Amino acid sequence: MMKRVFDVLVAAVGLLLLTPVLLLVALLIMLDSPGPVLFTQERMGRRFQPFHIYKFRTMVPEAPRLGGTITAGADPRITRIGRLLRLTKIDELPQLLNVLRGDMSVVGPRPEVRQYVELFRSDYEEILQVSPGITDLASVQYRHEAELLGQAENPEDRYVREILPEKIKLAKEYLHRSSFFFDIVVLLKTFFAIVKG
């Protein structure tokens, strides 16, 4: 109950205070390339309930047709403003709407697409006992995931075999250490990772 109150408070205040930034980003996206301002994608939520995650669009509109779900290195599908949004993690801000809707928490295991959840279903039966979050331990550790995948001969294979298992391990660590205090610690780690980046 306390976590939900915290989530709603943070999301509502965040959206209110960040309205000028959100509007500016939306304008820059519209000026930079044609297409919608927001990108939506199905992710798996608590108890395997699918939902649509919101992000600022950082790729060309036809990106899904031009490539898979993995973004690696200097992906040509990423727009000019998109690179900046990804670097600063501003593209994740619309997920505050997901938090208000109850799809997500501010802190919790990052939501995955259905195909990867099904590959590791037994692990996700434990992980998806809680709502997925905007940030978690894996978000901090894999801050530059796209660059790591860009070094791989087969980015998707490396993601499934190496990175995703580590993310799952970190998600389970979060579950075992979960508390209001630990959520604050994760938020601070996220903030300093972004600033350092």
C-alpha cells in the first residue's frame, strides 16, 4: 500500500513539474522526424498481464519493420533527437503515465517483451509477482546496453545468452531486498548513473 502511494505521488508530482520539459521534447521530436511523439510497445506486467509501455519515440516510425526489438550500437533507425533522449533517459519519462495507470511502479524489475519472458518463464513467475518499474538495478548496471550489444556479432544472441540472464539475476536480487528504503537507494543510484553518463 505504501509503495503504491509513493508511486502515485512521485508520478503525479513528476508529471506536473516536468510538463514544460515534456512539451519541449514532444516539439523537438515532431520537428526532427515525421511520426507520432510517443512509442508504445506491449510488455509483460505483474502476474503476466500484458500492458502497453509509453516512451518518447527515439526511432524512425518504420523502425519495427526495419529491424528487431534489440537496439545495438549506432543503430541507424535512431533519430538525431532520439540519441540525446536515450543518453539522458528522458525517453523513459512518459512511463510516469504507466505508473499512474497502475501498470508499473517507479522502482521495480524492468518490463520485458513477451518473447523474452516466455524464454525464461519460470524465472518470471517469481519476478512478475511485483509490478515492473521505470528503473531497477539492471537499469544502472546496463546503462550502456546498446553499446555493449553493438560490439557483438549477433546482438540478439548475446542479449538472450548473457545480458538477460544477468538482468533476471538482478531482478531477483531486488525482490529479495525490496523495501521502501531500498527503492530510494535504487533511485539515487539511477540519478547518479545518469549524471555520470
